[in-house]
Amino acid sequence: MKYTIDDIAHELNLSKSTVSRALHDSYQISPKTKEKVFRLAEQWGFQFNPHAQGLKIRRSFTLGVVVPEIAHKYFSSAISGIQEEILPAGYYVLIGQSNDSAEQEQAVVKQLIAGCVDGLIISLSATTHRTDYLKTLVKEQFPVIMFDRVSDDVNCSKVIIDHTKAAYTATEHLIRKGCRRIAHLSGLQIMSIAKNRIKGYKQALNDYGLPFVPEMLIENGVNADNTPAHIRNLMQRTDAPDGISCFNDDVAIHALLTLKELHVNVPQQVKIIGFNNEKECEIIEPKLSSVEHPVVQMGKKAARLFLNQISGEKNNIQTVIFDTSLIERASTA
């Protein structure tokens, strides 16, 4: 006789999901329950093969995750959150990196789909502006979950923060600290999150009666390669900024270091705030103020949305918005 998970569950008076998690050695199942399941499975000669099971229900029990940069702390933290939810559910994770290239992003997704992943969690590259390939996947009812860098054009579940509100908060913080000429080093403006942060920046200036100076809005990009040149140009202006908000902490740190080279005192002459609250914020001198958002929790939520969708939950397309918090340090004191 060939035994099944149903048989083990019935014999031990457990649910099928509990038996499955036990066989996957999930942390959610107590050692005592695992021992009972393993003992009976061994006694009956039961061998659980998730891939064989996947063939029966057309699943590989593998999730594809695509991020701009695996080594970046923000995205590695998101991946950790995803894995915390996915692995106990019996899924494997295949990770792809786009290197902030739209072409590479599509190639990576194509490879993952060819590898028969059951779904996709993706944070778009900085250069992605056409999402037809993702729309096609969604139209074919393939589970796609976006997080952080998303597209409004794709009708799928998304896990985000309110970037407009976050940028407003950062700009407002500089204003309340006495800044009146505030520059913003933005990401590439084809990115929805960059557009939304610019919107928040402009709105804060308007609400506090400060003029928007187009030359103070610099399209810096997601990395810091061009940051030193932008800072030098800004500080040569007769109306040089006394406050600078940056797209991320890496940009903010390079801005701060450039100001030091120019013998500009931070925060007395110029105040700086970053975004993401990386660990480097505590190391640089002066310590960097930053906007923090719960990226691990965002990763976990994205994973749960995938699991809900793959299980056939109805009305499961949703956008989940997480709150941010401003961490004040010496760079805006």
C-alpha cells in the first residue's frame, strides 16, 4: 500500500498542512509533532518529494525573486523577509539580479519562468519603463507581486511605502530645522518612486511658502557616481542650498563627504537627510538622518501575498502600504 499525506494526517489526527510543514521541517511545527510525523512516515516507508507532488498539481514549489542588486542591504533584507515566510511553506527561492538594467531584468524573468517557478516577486530596475512582459504574465494569471519599485500599469498586488508622504516628511524636517533653500537629489525620474518623492518635496516647499527652484532639483540617479559633481555645482551657486534631501543613504553619504572636502560644515551650514536608514548612517560623521521603512516586514508581506494567491484566494489583488519613520541624527541637528 502506498501511503499519502492524507493517510498520515488522518492517523495522527492532524491537518494536511501541519503534516506537510512537519515533513518540510518547518519552524512553525513543534519538535514533538515533527517527531510523531517522522516516526510514522518512516514506519510506513513514506517518502515525501515536493517536486513529485508539484508535478501532480502543476507546481514546482519554487518562487522567483528579482531585485536590482542582491548585495544592497535594502534588497538583501527584503529577500530575508521573503525567505522567512516562503521556506516554512515548503517553497524554494530562486533569486535573480537585474543590475538596474531593464534588459537584464526581462532576461532574468524569462530564465525564471523557463525554470518553471510558480510565481514572481519583483522590484523593478531603475531603467524599467515598459512592463508589457509583466502585464502578459498577469493576464495569463501567473502570480506577480511587486514591492517598493512598482508600476501602476501592472494590475497585480504591490507592497510599498507612500513615497510622496515620506519625501514630504524629509523636506518638512529640513524646513523645521531652519532650512530655506532645499535641494533634492532624486533618482531617475522615469521611476515612479522618484516621481512621487519629487511630488512630496515640492508639496512641502509649497505648504511652507518656500519657492521651488528648478535648478535645486537634480536627477542624480540611484547610485552616487555623479553626486560629488552635483554637490560642487550646487555649492557654487549664489543661492547655495542650506538643506539637501537625497534619494538614498549612499547618495547622502557621498554628498556629505563632498561637503567636507569643500570645507562646508554639516549641519551648521548645510543639513542633509538620506533614505533607507542603512547601517552606514551610524558610522559616518556626523551621523546621518534618514527615512526608515520596514523592509523585512515588506518582504514578508510580499511572500504572504504570493502564498495567498497561489492557494487560490479570491479577491487577492491588493496594494499594501507600510508606514515610514524619520530617524533624526546629527546631520540635521
